[in-house]
Amino acid sequence: MATGKSHDRLYQDLARSLLGELASGRYPVGSRLPAERDLALRYEVSRPTVREAIIALEVQGLVEVKIGSGAYVKRLPGENDRPGFNVTAFELTEARLLFEGEAAALAATQMTDEDLAEIEQLVQQIAEENQNPNGTESADREFHLAIARATRNVAVYNTVAQLWDLRGTSPEAALLHEKARHANIKPVVEEHTAILDALRARDPNAARAAMRAHLSAVLDGLLFATEERLLAEARRATQAKRERYAKATA
């Protein structure tokens, strides 16, 4: 495994290498790139690093990732094509883990009964949104912003709000969060309830720990969003084969 470079440098270097291979004609339009695991072995990087590199190319319209099949070349890069590296979903969630954990700890010391009532209502709204197949994650956003607002610190609130805005304005972050939604990865009510319980207890250490545990789980969900989609496809394909076999032998 490659060492001595940050994760950020690794995925950017890999994206540039893949861009060069596309430009050289190694992979013609319509061809499939090597599997994620094969690229990870070839370049001695982790599979999440490969995933972020592919997403950087997908955002530019150079490749298209098809469920259960892989990444296919959509077009070849021109002379002026360069990977445009924005904030990735992984970087964003890591930043949120750092900032929002401390925001929750501070909020626990400033929390009013009115703040708690609002946050409790938002947990209920998250549960309701999860039941709607076409639901958004607006209650999740408002939950986290309500905690930031409860710190009574405008700088903390503005920082958390900006991080949430990046989920939609950074193409890489928006794309991976969209993939996670399609993989049916939704806000976990129990994790938000644990944060609420810590805030209700006015316990800053517990609030920090609950928020960090929640955002660590979000990070894990992003890492495995693609695998979850592939597993779902495999299960459906297996079930279809079983049904065909049952009909053939009936």
C-alpha cells in the first residue's frame, strides 16, 4: 500500500493517471474501466481512493458508473480537460465530524427547553421523511443547524451551515450523496435520538461522542454506498434466476 501521501493526494494523482490513460486511447468510448479492486491493486491504493477518483471523472462526464456493472467511458478527454477537484463527500463528512462534534458539546451547555422541543420535533420529522420514498433530507439538515444555533455562537452556526451548503454545491459531494440515497442509505433515527438524549442531559461529553458516532456512521455509509447497490443488484439477479429455475422444473 502506498505511503507518505495524503488520501487527498492519492485520489487526485489516480484521477490524473486515469485521465491520461483515457487520453492515450487505452480505454475507448463505451469500454469498461477495470474493476475497482483491480485498480486498487494496480495503483496500490485503497478502494475508497479509487472510488473518489472515478467520481472526479464522472462529474466531468468522462465516465458513467452503471449499477452492478462498473464504470464505462462516456467520452475521451480533450486537450483542456483537467480533473476539477472540489470538496469530496468524504472530506466534507470528516470536517463535519470535527466541527459538529464540538458544536454539540457547546450546545449541551447552552440548551434551552425550547431548543430541545424543536430538536425533538425534528427527530420525528426525520423518521417521517424516511418513510417517504420520495422524501428529502431537509429535516436532517434542520436538526444539525438547530444544534449549531443552540450554541449561541454565530461563527459556529455559519461554519456548520456552510458545510451543509457544500453537500449541494460541490459536484463530487452531491454525486456521492445522491448515490447513497439511491442505495437507500437514510438518516438513522436512533443515532439522532442518542444525540438528543445527550443534549437533554446537558452532558457535553456525551453530546460530542454521540455526534461523532453518528457522523462516523455517515462516513461508513458513504464508503459502502456503491457496495450496497451492487449487493442489491446481485440479490435481485439471484432471485430472478431462482424463479426461472422454479418455473422450468415445475
